[in-house]
Amino acid sequence: MNKVAVYVRVSTAEQAETGYSLGTQLKACRKRAVMLGAVQIEEFVDDGYSGEFIDRPALTQLRKMLSNDEVSAVIVYDPDRLARNLAHQLLITEEIEQAGAQLVFVSVSFEQSPEGKLFYSIRGAVSAYEKEKIKERSLRGKIGKASQGKIIADAKPFGYTFNKEISNYEINESEATIIRQMYNWLVTEKNGTATICKRLNEMGIPSPRKKKPWIVSAVYRLLTNPIYQGTHVAMRYRYQKVGLNKRVKTLRPETEWITIPVPPIVKPTLWQNAQNQLKENKSKSKRNLKHEQLLSGLVYCGKCGRKMTITYSGNKDQPKSYYVCISQRSNSTLYSEQERCPARRIPTELLDQTVYEHLYQLSTHPRLIKQYLLTRQNPVNTKNLYTSLERLTENKERLEKQQTMVLRWYRQQMIVEAEAERQLKEISDRIIDLEKNMAKVNEEITRISPPLSQTEILTVITKHFGQNDHSYEAKRSALQAVIKKVIAERKDTSWAKASRPEIEIELKFI
Ligand SMILES: [Zn+2]
């Protein structure tokens, strides 16, 4: 606080009264100035002037000083010393604040008084109204400028330089050459955006992002922006302020758009062909890859737990796709070299087929679902139980065969009745024993069985996989309905071309 202004006023009528005397006001204001740490106090005194009028000698001087000097605060006893009517109060308050000074009322109760509350709420409303006016005025200005064919704001489109004098773009020849090249690759050589991106990077052509490499989305934007055929669209987006620092961009209705002609970089026919080619590429790649992505979005890396995305290799006519740990995506800037996971990529076709067939199997053999789920929940224990159950079953089958054999021997009189009876008794005792054991094992299996979800999963799997529709759509929707996650890892270490990958899969059901 260096320079502080004090304003006091008293009207002729008030001079007779006490309480509002100049002396009282000055004393209170000076005290406040000192409290604010003022180094220099400038006093403005209107003695015998009504607050109805703004034209008062000391006030005029104060306003003049505000526009010339640096004043850190203006101290007034209370608002009606400044002005008697609201419009004037608003005006002077505005001037003081625009001068960068703080307006201080000594009667601290003002802000809390009914008048004070009214004053500030009106002031708030007025300034909001002013802001709207300014916005509206500047919008009208923008529309007017755009209607005259002038660029409102330089969006720095690649291929152009902004010429301030004519408010329009001029072609930047070196960048324009790159753009023409891109359109030709797309239309004449029928390259896809990914290929174009790759070619640009391989040729070391500088991207719009200066030192960073080209990215596919940027290539796509350049190939779809109508500016290159000579039309720039203004008033296309509306920007709205949300919260303190955020602005939201929304598309305006097409009727509000204003087209501004700019020098074209490619011929309109070439631009149109490019749009058609992009559409064709899109549907073609969808057709080609339809059957390779049954599980897209569901696969997670068995090594590190991150998501696996799809990557392509091979040529255009025979594209091959793979699920690959997201940390390995070459254009991913999220993961540094050390963070990349060493998991091998898995051919999508192989994983899709394996998972689908596995579920199809489960749906036809409910017993397998139970076994599968148990194995997942209590792997070691359950595995042992099932192994012993299998062994017991095999033994029982062997004993039953023996039973039949003994009976045959007896019928063919190879053994005597007593001997047959003895043997059959022994066998059936052993079978009873085995059955007791099997019951025990089954009991144990039931005991460690997962809760209810098992039957639910069984119902869902049977419902979705028990049908005979094996179309892509049916498969995809069945998988989506049943599976939450597929955790997969390629286990073999062979890199020979013909070797069949070994994959380990864990399914998480919905
Ligand atoms: Zn991984």
C-alpha cells in the first residue's frame, strides 16, 4: 500500500446534522488508511455538495487521479458519501476497480446491510449483463468478418501461412507439397492412412508437430479437412466455459457455419475422391478383419496384466492380426522401453478359435464347466481330487470287466461254482469299497465348490453356446455375454515359422 485516496463529502443540509461531519469522516478514513499501511494519503473533500450529482469538484479530481496515478485504495466512509443514486455508485465503483484500486468502506457493516446486499447483487447482475453484451458484440463482429470472407482466427492449418493484412491464408508451398503427396498416395496408390503415416515417417518428412513423428489421426485429419480444396468453415464450433479453466467445444448446427474461400491446395475432385477412398478403405478393412477380432477388448496380457490390443502385419490382401500387450505398441508413448512387457503376441485367429471352442465344449458338457471352475478356484486341491476320482473310476471299470469275465469263465465251465462265487464276492467287495471312496471324493468336491455362480454360468454358457448359429455376430455376442476377461499368454519359445503357438488361457466370467 503506498498511495491511498480518501474521499469525504457532506451536503449543506447534512452540515447541520451530527455524525456525518467532515471531521468525523476524515478521522475514520485516515485511521483505516493507516491500518491498510498507507505511506501517502491524498484527501478529497467535497464540502457542501449533494450526492445526487456526480459533478462534484473533489470527486472529479479523484476520478482524474485514478486514471493517471497509481492508487492502491480509495477509502470512503460509506457508499452514499460516494453517490446517492445506484447508477452513479456503480459507475464510480467500476472506475475505481478498473484503475486497479481497492474500494474500502469504513462502515464495515455496509456489506451486511440490506442496502449493501442489494448493491452487490445489482452490481453482479450488471457486470454479467455487460459480459453478455461484449460476447454478443464480439460474436456479431466475428460473423460479420467471416461473412466478408475473412478468417476470424488463425488456426494455423498445415499447408498455409496466415496473412494478417488480407485476413486470409496463403499457401505454404513446402507444406502444400506434402499434402498433395498424401492425397495422391491415398487416391492413386490406394494407400491407407496407416501406410501413408508410415511412409511419411520413413521418408523423414517433418510433421505438423515439428520434431514429433506423424501419427495416423493427424494424417486422417489432413485428408478430411475441406480447407485443402479451398473452403474453410468458420463458426463451426461453439466454445463454452465450464468451471474455472475448462472450455467445452461443441459443434454448431450446420446452418450457422460460414464458408470462407481460401486458396486450394488440391483440386476439389481429388479431395472428393479422397473422401470416397477413405470410406472404401474403412469398409474394406472391416470386411477383411471381421473374423479376426472376436475377443477385441476382452484380452489381457498373462505376463503383466495389461490390456492386449490388436496389431496387424502381413500385406494388404492377407492381413494378419495379433493380440499384443499394449505396452509394446510401437506408437504408444505411454510406455518407455524398460516398461515394455516381453510377452509374445498371439495370432487373433488362434486365440479366438481356442476360446470359442473351449466354451462351446463347456456348453455341451456341463460337467466340464464344473470341473473347469473348480480347477480355477482351488487349483491344486481340485486337480488332485479329480485325479483320484478318475483313478477310482478306472479301477471300478476294470473290476466290472473282471466280474463279466468271471461269469463267462463259469458259464464256459472253466471254473467251478464255488470258485466263481468266491471271486465275484471278492470283486464286489472291492467295488463297494471303491464306491465308498468315490462318494467321499465327490463329497469333498461339492464341499469346495464355488457358490451359486457356477449354475448361473452354466445357464448362461449353455444358452449362448448351445445354439447352432456359428456366424461371426452370434459368436461375438455369445462371447461378450459370457466373458469378462480372457487372460492369455503365449508359452512356447519357438520362433520357427510353422510351429504352432502354445497358449495358456484363463477365463474370467461375467
Ligand atoms: Zn504384457
